Amino acid sequence: MASSRLLWASRAASYLRISVFHRGFSTVLKDLKYADSHEWVKIEGASATVGITDHAQDHLGDVVYIELPEVGAAVAQGSSFGAVESVKATSDIYSPISGKVVEVNEELNKSPGLVNSSPYEDGWIIKVEAKDANEVNNLMGADDYSKFCEEEDAKH
Amino acid sequence: MRGGGLWQLGQSIRRQLAQADKKSVARRYFASEADLKKTVLYDFHVTHGGKMVPFAGWSMPIQYKDSIMESTVNCRENGSLFDVSHMCGLSLKGKDCITFLEKLVMGDVAALAPGTGTLSVFTNEKGGAIDDTVITKVKDDHIYLVVNAGCRDKDLAHIEEHMKAFKAKGGDVLWHIHDERSLLALQGPLAAPVLQHLTKEDLSKIYFSDFRIIDINGASCFLTRTGYTGEDGFEISVPSEHAVDLAKAILEKSEGKVRLTGLGARDSLRLEAGLCLYGNDMEQHITPVEAGLTWAIGKRRRAEGGFLGAETILKQLEEGPKIRRAGFISSGPPARSHSEIQNDKGANIGEVTSGGFSPCLKKNIAMGYVKSGSHKAGTKVKILVRGKAYDGVVTKMPFVPTKYYKPS
């Protein structure tokens, strides 16, 4: 419940274009796991959905292109599998989990901005058949990730 | 790996995010942060939500609350106000100041009417570009020029060295570096109507490249009708103690339509306008002819030479340069600087020097250098991004039509 309310808030904020600068208030969802390179993963059985966080999209600004991997490609935890292009920057996307890509979000080819407007739902990037679910233990929970982002922002 | 520039700057945002946990990187970042210079508008930027980043030794806003996309579009629809005080304004004075300057630049400074200016290039002995600059003839014994922040030290050293030699031979020239002034750029269709509220001078009589010393918002300013966006607009050199007031007055008079705009959108705007960024699209080893700035070499200078590197440049004018700067529109991800350019048979023909997504055209645009012959509009090319070849086509620049205010 709490998470859907946050999502609504995040969407409303981006619709109103007020999301660009709310430092330290990026949305973080409870049931996801987070990498320090700012990707999230949602585990549902053997399937793991991967995207970039609200904090990451916020800092990147308008996303104009997503380079997606092929279905069937192998990804490894901590290794790059694609790229996000914003108006100014190119950034690698690192997989938070190892396994095989079983689905890519083709919608992003037409609407890369979904990563900005809905980073945790419509803007998901790949689905992975996870090799080892225990790998999530290397990732942060929501509270740790929120703290991590706050600390990062405080440095700037 | 890179000479600098906004691309890298934008790039560093996420890289810092990803690396902030590595302490050595963080420490290095902090050490440099403390050394950064601040313009008098620094607090004003921060108050207005400016995201400050290191640029050419300065802490400058890369964007404010608006996204780079929004800022870029708003500049062309309404207007933008930029703090460009990091750039270096310089006056050369003395009865021989033009003779002196003409040894260092390729432009016909003598032919400029008082109160007019032009884009020019400081060249080295090999004809390469030391920096690009906007030169204004205030009077026959007073030249005002603005050089890039990132080139300030080397430009000043270069000028000083030649000035010593020139003076030793009895030449009358001296300089003044305008560190007491700040520089604001007001760009876009609302630039003139908004600025008109703040001065009694009739701005409709001041055309593109014209220069006046006039009173604006109660301060004596150097006003040049120029900019770096392709739009009509002004660069206003204002005594630093009046800079914040002027910035506030401009924003207020525009009723919120002119928005504070950072270096991120400034880079998109100049790229759309087909303008070079020194350090990316022009460097020590690139001549003005290769860079497509032949138009800025005066006729008299072509006949007479007499500037550093003239032999190389005049020879290139005669025989044609081997490489040329060209514009590209491409599919796939935006091409960035150092992306390889190939012909349709897959042979290397050059390299991208600036590129990105055009907020106004909603397409990928880029500029770069290719072998002469491959530079003609319509030529099909391949641009390599992360190892994959994407279709591109040579496109005439500016990508977005320029709107300079010229007499009709």
C-alpha cells in the first residue's frame, strides 16, 4: 500500500515536472533490492526484474535512449549489460543479479522517457532468470539504499 | 582521456554516483571542489536550485530546476539567462593594439567599424587554433575580446609573450583583464524586449555583432549583440557589484519567461546552432580552415598573411584542407565525441567531436571531422557507438536555423 502511494506521488511529481530536484527525497520501494550503482531488482520466484532507481533517473535527467541487451544474453552481477543515454550523458547499466535475459522492455525503444516517469514500473529494463537468488544478499535493502543516496547527495 | 568539455561533465554525473563509495575518488573530488573559483552569482545560482559542477576550474551551474531538455526548448521559445562570468574579458589598448592583435588572429580587425565585432581564432605557428574568441573594436585604440575560461591561462601567456616582444620594438599596446566585471548572456526571442525595459538606448538600432558601452539597470555595461545559442541575444559585461541586481531585474522583467539556464542546455543550444566548442571541436592541431571558419579570415588577411601559421592556412585555402568539420544526424543512441565515423563501405573516415540528442529537433545530432569529399550534405555514413554501427547522414549546419538580428 505504502509503495503504491509513493509511486503515485512519484508519478504525479514527474507529471508536474517537480521531480528533477528533490534531493534526498527520491522514491525507494520496500520490496526491491538495490545496487550501489543505482539499479534495482525485484525478485519474484526465479524471475528478477531490473531497472534503474528514481534517484538515478533524477540525476541523469531526460532519458533519450536505452541500449537493451538481446533476449538470451547472459548477465553477471556487477557487470554492464546496456546503457542509458540522457541528453548529456551516457551511463552503463550494471546488472544487480546474474542469470539469463528472458525479456527486455521493448516499450523503451519507443518511449525511453518511461525510465523517468515510472522508473519502478513501466520503465523496467530487463527480466532475468536468476542463477543464484542468494546474490541479493550482496545488495542493499530500501533503508540502506535511501541512506546511501542521502549521503551521496550530501557530498555534492 | 578527454580534453574536457560538457560531454565529460555530463558523463561525470553518473560516474560520480557509481563511484562515490570509493573513498579515493571522493577525496580527490573534494580536494578539487575546494579549489574551484566562484562567480559573484554563485549564491544566486544555489538559491535558484543550480546544480553546481566543476567546469574549467570554476564551480558553475550545469542546470537549475528545469531539465536540460526544457531549458533548451525554452531558450528558443522565450529566453535564457546564463552566467558566463567564468569567461575571460580582456581589453587591449594603445594606438598599435590592432597591429599587435592582427599578428595573433586571422581576422581583419582593422576593417571592423568602431562598435562592431566578429568571431575569430588565435592561431599558433602551425596554423592550429589556440582558442576561439569574439573580438570587438570599441575604438581604433581599444579592442575588447572574450576568450574561453578553459583557455584563459594559456591565452594570456601567449598574448603576454608576444606583447613583450612587440613593446620591446616600440609598439604601443597594453592590456587590462576585466576581472572586475561579470558576464551575463541573455538569449532568445525575449532577450531584446526584456533588456529594453532596463535601458534607454534603442536596442532596435543595435544589430548582430554590434557593441556599445551603455547604461543598463543603472550600471555602465559592455553590451555585445552576440551569443552562443544561435538565437538573437546579448552578452552583457557588467561591473561585478551590479551583476546580481541585473540578473534579478532581467528575470523579473520577463515575468518568469526568461529562465536561468545552465551549461548543459548551453551546450545543446550551441550544438544545434552548429557552433564549435573549443577543446572538443577545435584544438591546437585543427586549423580554422578545417573547422569551417574560413569566412572569418578577412580578404586582406588572405592576401597579406602576417599572422601566426598564415603559411599553412593560406596553403590550405589554396589546395583545400584534407579534413573538414561536418554535421551529422544519426539513428540509434546519440553519437558522442570520439565515436568513429565510417563511410558506407565500413572504412574509417573520421571521428565525432561533439554530439548529443537535440531537444528541439528530437533527433541525434553531432559534429565531427571527416576526410574532405565525405563532408558534403547528404553523404551517408556509419557512426560507431559501443561497437555497433548506426546509420548517419552528413547534414548542413546549423541544425536549427539561427535567428541573429541583422538589418533587413
